[in-house]
Amino acid sequence: MRRKDRKLWIRDMAAQRIVRLFDLAEESFDNDPDLSKRYVFLARRIGMRHRVRLPSHLKRKVCKGCGTYLVPGASCRVRVRGGRVVTTCLECGETSRRPFRFV
């Protein structure tokens, strides 16, 4: 296997593992929120080590302040204000704002 092919293979495996860890975080959140936080931590660390970005739909599920897995109603509060979706982490109070367009 050429070096470039090996590097692409490793990044692909890292991306698959990141998705799997987020699936595990979602499954384990009800029973053990600390374990889901650990899964998210591992996924982010794998992404940094292998220079793989988190997909945007998974990135929105992580608090940038404390790294908690965000579940609306359980670990975060979601509001729509002034054309934005405002997500507030209930653990650390960090807010994230994303634009929202009404159709």
C-alpha cells in the first residue's frame, strides 16, 4: 500500500470511528451522561490526531465549552430568537447561535 493510500485509509477509518462513537454517546446518554461525554471526548481527540473534521451535524451535538453531548430538553435548551437557533448548555451555560431562515 502506498503511503498516500494508507493515509487516506487511516483518515477514512478515523471518520468511521468518530461516527460510531457519537452513536454510542447517543445510546448511553439516558443511562450514563458521563460515559457519553467520554465518548464525545474520544471522538474529538481522534479527529484532532488524524486531522479529520467532525461532520457539521455531529459538531452541533457537542458543547464547545465543556464537551457535553447535547440532547435537547435533557442537557441543552433550544430556542428560536430573531432568525437564530440559540442552544444553551445546561451544564456550563455556554450558548451557540446558528442562523435560521423561515421558509
